[in-house]
Amino acid sequence: MLTLGILGSGSGSNMQAILDAITSGTLQAKIGIVLSDNPDAFILKRAEENGIPHGVIDCAGHKTKFSDLVQAQTAGMLKQAGVDLVCLAGFMRLVKAPLLDAFPSKILNIHPSLLPAFPGVAAWAQAVAAKVKETGVTVHVVDSGMDTGPVILQEKLEILPDETADALHKRLQVIEHRIYPLAISQYANSLNL
Ligand code: GAR
């Protein structure tokens, strides 16, 4: 059985979508562990409520730093939970060598833009500020860059006239919740996981 490890920093709505896809049978997998760098993140509460093993990635109060030591500890926790494929779901730290080497080509990310456009934080607000006509959602394999790495799946979304950044993010999330489980399933099948 494909075992997923999910890393998130926020509300965990993508984790919920993955869980719902598993429950409905459209994604044949289980979530082995959910980890967050934010002890107060709602994603951990969701994991707890659903009886999923979960834990905190202790970044010792650093806002963005994700040290080699902490990355190695994170890889250890994922390995111990039997994780085959790591899914970043709103995880807001840059993954580097210790974690990438432990899971080569086996870390996915979902990002709310048509990468390579608008990497980084609040991509929906970046798209509105840039006054582009369309944006979208990308699922990609993680490499050492920020929101770079081979694209697995992308879906476009037209930005409505005068649409606010918040309203756009809500519509992008509907796409995220649909395509992330699909991309995970396709990618895991392609690797025979
Ligand atoms: C999602 O919109 C995700 O695409 C974005 O964070 C949000 C997390 O929401 N990720 C990034 O911006 C990564 N660069 P969630 O916690 O409800 O899944």
C-alpha cells in the first residue's frame, strides 16, 4: 500500500482533500504521518481528529530556516512511518539536500500558480497584482529550487474582472483539492509505488 507523508504549515485543506480521496477510494494509499513546522497549525488538528500519526518539525523558533539537522530529523520521522512518497501541502520552508536525498524524486508539491510564473508566497496575490488574465495550479516534483522541479499536472483558471486575491485563492483551492490526489495517484503509479 502506497504510504504518504504530508508536510504542511497551515490549514491543511489539501491534506483533507487527499484523505477524502483515500476514503472514497479514488486514491489507493494511506497517510502514514502528517508533520508541521507550526505546532498550532490546523493541519495537525485535522490529523489528530482523523487518527493519523502526526508530529511537529521543531525549527527552534526560526521563521524560515530549515537546517540540515532538522531536515535529516524530518527524513528520519518520515522513514520511520514507512513513507514512500512525501506530499508538501502548504509547507512554507525550502526543502534541501538531506530531505531530497532521502526521498529522491519522491517529494511532490502543490502550488497555486502556473509555474514558473509566481513562485513563492501568496502566488494568487502576485497574479492579481501583476494584472494577468489567467493563473492556475501546478503539481510538481520538488528539487532544490523554490517551486521549481518537473511539472506533473497543471490546470489553468481565468481571473475574473476585479477579482480580489482572496476570492481567487478560494477558486484556486477548489482546483487544488481536485487535482492533487489525482496527480499523486498518477505519479505513484508511474513509479510503481
Ligand atoms: C495552498 O493554496 C497551497 O497551494 C499553497 O498554500 C496553501 C495551503 O493551503 N502552497 C504554496 O503557496 C507553496 N508555495 P492548505 O493548508 O489549506 O492546504
